[in-house]
Amino acid sequence: MDAALDIDWAELARLAPDWVVGHLNPDLDSLVSSFVAAHLTGSQAAAWGAPEPLSEAVWRTLDQEALAQLPADGTVGLVDCVFPQESRSVLWAVDHHQPAGSITRPYPVYLEALGATATMISRARDRLTASDCRLLAAAIVADTMALTSNRTTDHDRHALETLVEDWRALIPMVFPKDPGLSPAQWRAAGRKQILGLPWASGGGFGPAPDVHAIAAGESGPFAFSWIDIGAKTTTLALVLDHRVVRLLTYPAVLSRTRIGPEIRVPMEETFGHPLRYPSESRE
Ligand SMILES: [Mn+2]
């Protein structure tokens, strides 16, 4: 294992942001990381925009009250992202995404290429409550697709093994058999602009939700992907004119942030033009 990055929580507390927030439309890693980092720094956690629907459902299952919405004013500490989505006064950032070159910001940035921000926060083990540990473990399960994703590291595995007695018991909670989302909620799940396209995604044990019902609400071009954790497959539905025009299943757990030619080429063929990153996707 590479050496672990040591976060100076006392320093982050001294900088005293009004709010600790994750990325826009927070996923479980953002919700949990903001909640626990706020606890570690004596600040308040907030959500930046509406939480991603599947993650919001899991957050409720974990008996957590909805986070306050981030107000228009006030300083922020960022978790699970490095750049604010709009002009804000940022005091620090803690994130697990691979740096695209060296990142220079006018505030302290703790950056480590791991499967989840929750893994970085879990190292403050002696200051975490049992409830914090359970939340962090759930976030690691979510962000690493139960340690199957290609972004999983030994640090994530180690964190899961030490945070809770049995992290596998969290799997049905994080990936419920039927999360009960409507097609519209699936269209919003994990939705980002990737390669210039609206792209929603989800994952769990079992086959994808009804991709045709999801497609019916999209004029396209639009992509929906589903990771079946048990089968370790990724299904990709490409949508044009409210219809699935191409349905592909790959024998691997593929992250949308690392798109190789096996995904890009069929997408470009289907949509008929080159796909480009207007900005890096952050997850
Ligand atoms: Mn994350």
C-alpha cells in the first residue's frame, strides 16, 4: 500500500468553514463525507443542490435526516470535490479523485487517488463514533461498488475491514434489491454531463431497471448505464428519440470516469459524431 495521506483535522477546524459540502447533487460519498467531516471540524454539513435520488434513499435507510441545503452565503469546506461548482469562498478541500496534473488552489487541498473520500476520513478513527464508522463504510461500499470498481485500492479494502464488524451486511442497504425509483428518478440517478452527453447511472445486485421505460422520457442523445455487482457486468443503453437504440453489456465493472474505446466507439457510431469532454467528470 502507498503511504496514507495525513489530514490535519485540527487545522481544517481552525479555518472554520460555515458549511462542509460535497459536490453538486451529492452522492452517498458526498453526503457521508460532509456529515462526518463537519463533525470532525465542528462545522455544519450541507447538501449542494438536491441529492442524487438513489443516494438520498440510502441516506434515509441509514436513519439519517436530510442535510440542510447549502445557503447562498457563507464559506465552505469541500469534500469529494476540489473545485466549487459556482463562485464560493472555499477554505479547504478533501477529495479522492485522481489529480489531472498538479492542482494549485489558494486553499489547502488534500488529494489522494482512492475509491472514496470516506476512506480518507476514516483514518481519523479514534475520533469517530460507531455511527460515523457505519456511515463511512456505507459510502465506501457505494463508491467502490462493494470493492469491485476499477478505482478500488487497498486503502479502501483496509478501511472497510476496520470500520465495522461486517461490511458485507451493509450491501443490501446500499444496493437494495428494489430501490423503488420511478423511471424519472432513474433518469436523474447519478446524472452527469459526460463526453458532452447527459448520462445517468445506477448499480446493484441484479439486472438493470427497465431501460425502455427510462428511455421513454428522453429525447436523446442520452446514456444510461447499470452495473450488476453480482455478475460484474456493465450494461449501457444508448437512447435517441425516446427509444433505446443500442444496448450493450460488458463483462466488467466500468467506471464512467475512465471511458475506454470499448464504450466510446459504439457511442460515437450510434450518435454519429465524436464525443468530447467539455470538462472532466467528477464523481
Ligand atoms: Mn466520491
